[in-house]
Amino acid sequence: GAVVSQHPSRVICKSGTSVKIECRSLDFQATTMFWYRQFPKKSLMLMATSNEGSKATYEQGVEKDKFLINHASLTLSTLTVTSAHPEDSSFYICSARDFSSNSPLHFGNGTRLTVT
Amino acid sequence: QQQVKQSPQSLIVQKGGISIINCAYENTAFDYFPWYQQFPGKGPALLIAIRPDVSEKKEGRFTISFNKSAKQFSLHIMDSQPGDSATYFCAASKETSGSRLTFGEGTQLTVNP
């Protein structure tokens, strides 16, 4: 079945630095990917929709300059947390769907970001 | 605005019992209702999903019941096992939105041996 791979699984960075998270669709092409954020014991909140070859669509309240999304190929979307601060510490999860086979949405295993 | 409300927040069930989690939605345009299972430190995994044209769907020990008029749907886990202990999320989307999911708040299920 369709698999979504996310890397890294964990990252610790210092305040003020930037961190890049990768999301790959391993056996299908994904023109659209979704980025979610999840706080401990909380639900998943959609941050943005990543569109291959065009600008991402951000949800209300999400800073597009803070969370840069690039979807340069049909199998890779990246989320860069710029000038990270401790409040950006969270669990970031991507998802993608193989629309060509009408398969359901699949999620990556998430990235635990800790900003010190 | 919370468009999908989920209850209970936590649930403890004995092994072999039935776990029931409920969700209610507001947006009548939603036409796809999946349930996800999430283990600590992992992404959500799709368990089962239903569309509004049916009232019930069963896959193994998992059953979704759907009440369109009440705008409610529920997950039933039969013969619950300790390995089912996880967080469960209901979700909803409009197919035309390209799978943008709105999630419920989650239910922490614990199945005691």
C-alpha cells in the first residue's frame, strides 16, 4: 500500500536556528501533501496544504514566513521551521494521498521537534 | 471553531469488552468520515472509514455506525484487547477539499488485561 516517510523522526535545535523536515511519498506521486501539528495529548491541527509546483495554502493563524513549505517534486514536500523558538516545539506530521488510485490518506510517522 | 466533537476524552475497558467512541459534526457538507488509531510517537493510521450513504460499516472487530440525521457517528471495538490501547481520532472531510481532514479531540483508550 501507499507509504509516507518522514524524516527526521526526532530533532533538537537551539532557539533561533532553522529546522527542515522532509515528507516523502514512497510508492506513489503526491501532487498534494498536508502538514499537521500536534501538541501532547491533543488533536491534529492542519497547518497547510502543500501543492507541487505552486505555493502552499496555509490555514488561518499559521505564519507562512515561520513555516516554509516547499513541494518541489511529486514525491517530496519539506517543512522548514525558521528561527525556531521553544513554543514551536511540537509533533509535526505530514500526510499524502495517491489520488490516481483513489486510496485513502496516509500519514507519516511524525517528527518530534524540541527547541531549547 | 470545533467542527468535530469527540467523546469520551478517555475510556477504560476490560479485555473482551466493547469500546465505544462517539463523534458529532456540524458541517453537513462533510462526506467522508474516517477513524484513526495513533500510538505514542507515531503518526495516525487509518482504521476504518464510512461515507454518508451507508449507516454501518464493519471491518473485523471494528464497526462504524453513522446517523446522518443526527450528524453523529461512532466507533465500536468488539472484543477489545490490550493491544488496542491507543488514542483514537475521528475525522471528517469534504471530498472536494482534497482530503483536508478536520479531527476530533481524540480518545485515549486503555484496555486492561
